[in-house]
Amino acid sequence: MSTKVRNTSSQRVNQVAPSGIRKFFDLLASLEGVISLGVGEPDFTTPWHIREAAIYSLEKGYTMYTSNSGMPELRRELSRYLKERYKLSYNPDSELLITIGVSEALDLTMRAILDPGDEVIVPDPCYVSYSPCVTLAGGTPIMAPTREKNNFELSAADIEARVSDKTKAILIGYPSNPTGAVMSKEKLAKIADVARRHRLLVISDEIYGRLVYGVKHTCFATLPQMKESTILLGGFSKAYAMTGWRIGYAAANKEIIEAMTKIHQYTIMCAPTMAQVAAIEALKSGEPSVLEMVEDYNRRRLVMVKGLHDIGLPCFEPKGAFYAFPSIKGTGMTSEEFAEKLLREEKVAVVPGTAFGQGGEGYVRCCYATSLADIEEALLRMGRFVKKYRKV
Ligand SMILES: Cc1ncc(COP(=O)(O)O)c(C=O)c1O
């Protein structure tokens, strides 16, 4: 008789497919000389003064747990920052929670608000974690398409058409990963109107809120009557080049933050202390570094988008984040075929659009948070590739 344990993973976990991005990185790791436009993270090292603050905190021996909610000083700084930036008042004692990046904040949000069968409306394509986080929390993601012809903005009508009596929330993430789309205030206001009428929560992942080019980012919670029903998620990974520190936050009403903190205290306890110290420094004096990096990303964005057009890959103009999302339909290949062939034949790594949902078919994601030299070389190689395979 077999002694093997039965059903090792839960049905909930089995429902979720492994990340489509990971498969590519496994292949990439086995090749040499690859230029990667794949990974979605800044190529900058965290600004020195931020690293120095953390190093100094270690020298002083700040190595203990902090309060579950995060260091009071960090919550106060964050409250000040949100007030200055968006004129939003969050009580640092009850309406802010410091998390292990937006990743944890997303997971906590879903577990805190969803009951089995509750539905969350999610844009397609979208960041790889959105649907799995909903599913793993027992909810059902309901995908709402976004389209290139509408600048990849999520339409209020598409949301409205998907609202049912099980709908609990709308999850949005603008500026968008993978498309680089930024939603206008007017279009967001229409989504707010749907949320208000159907009494839905809005989870707004604004991790790329600082990375916008020539347009203004609208924080969803600033829209009329939206603060009470919005769960604002933000972080340090992208704007301050702090991906490895694992630090972010949630801002919401007291009841929601209390529910999220309950899960956080039993599963995480608190975000890493030295990362919290670094985040305080980032909020206090990181602004010049953010502006410098944004300027740099913008230069690369312009080269990337023009370059893609020039080699025959039409590209919607991204106004935020650090991604370009060109159409590869002219090659007749699927996104996966294109990305895999390009990697094998020209050693350029891009991510197939389908890693972000079915709505990503016909597109690939190219991250331009890499050196201009690498972007130019990647474009050269991609140009050769497109010339070889272009059908129309
Ligand atoms: C849209 C979006 N949200 C959240 C995250 C996760 O960020 P963090 O490093 O804060 O966990 C990412 C990371 O790529 C992202 O692109």
C-alpha cells in the first residue's frame, strides 16, 4: 500500500496557475549574453542616503520587532506625505498599515474583505498577482477587458456590465503594469460613480503613482466621497528603487485596516525593521532622487517607444510605470511564440502579454528600466527578428 500523503495542495492553490513570467526566467537563466527587458524593477541601486540610514540603524542596534502596524515614526511620515501629496488625511494610529511591499498588502486586502464566492472586478491585462490573490482568498476574479484603442483604460461601462449581487470590489492598478497606461481623472471619476452606486470597495494599487511622464497621476481616494471606500496600496519598490527591501503600505478606513492588521499580526508580525528605517528616510528626503530617476526613465521611454515603432512594432504610448507594450500581431505569432523565439534566436527577453491575462495576447511587455545602451542593442536585435518574421 502506498504511504504517499493524499491531496497535498488545497483546491484553492490548484486553481491558480504558476506565474507565466517565471517560466521565462528559468529559460533565460540557462542562456548567456541575454539582454533582459523582462524584469519589472528599477536598474538603479537604492539612493545612498536611504541605504546609509538603514546601515546606521543596524550600527545603533535597531534589530528588534516593531509595532505590528509599523514604526509610529514611519506611519506619521507616511501620513504627512499623503497629506502633502494628495491632501488626504489618514490617521497614522488607525488608518495606515506598513506591509511587506504592495504584494503583502494585496494579499491582506483580499483576505480581509472577501467571503467565499465574492467577486472582484479586475482589468485584463493586469499585474500577475491580482487574480491569484483574489482566488487564493476564496473570491472570484471577474475580468474586465481593456483595449489598446481605448488607451488600455478601464471603462466604467465594462465594469458596470460585470457587477452582480456578489461583487464586492473593483481592483485597479494605474499607472498600469503591463501596459504603462495612466487613467485620466475623468475616466476614474466614472469608475468612482459605478462604485458609489453599487456600494463597492475600490482597491487602488498605486505603486507606480510617482512614475508618470507629462501627465498627472490621480490618486483614486481623492475623488469625491471615495476616501472611505478606497483601499489605497502604495510602496517604495519602484519610486525609490527599493524592490529588495520589501516595504509598502495600505491606507484605508479604520475598520479595514483593523481587519488587515489582524491577519498581518498573525502571519508576518511586522515589516523588517531596517526597511522601515530606510522608508522613513525615503519619505523625508528621497524626493530629489525620485525626480531624477523619473527624468531618466522618461529619456529611456522615448527611445524605446520610437525604436519599437521604427522596427515595425506599433506601440501604444505609455505615460506611466516603466513598460512599453508593443503589438506583435504583424508577425502572426502568439505572444508566447514571439517571446520564446526572440529569446532563443536573438537573446532578448521580453514577457509575453498573456502572462498578464488573455487580454495581453498579441502584445509583449518590454521593461525600459535598463541602460540606454541595452535598450538600443535590444532594439537592434528585435529589428532583425521582426524583419525576418513580419507577415504584414
Ligand atoms: C502593479 C504592481 N503592484 C504590486 C507590485 C509588487 O510590489 P512590491 O515590491 O511593493 O511588493 C508590483 C511589482 O512588480 C507591481 O508591478
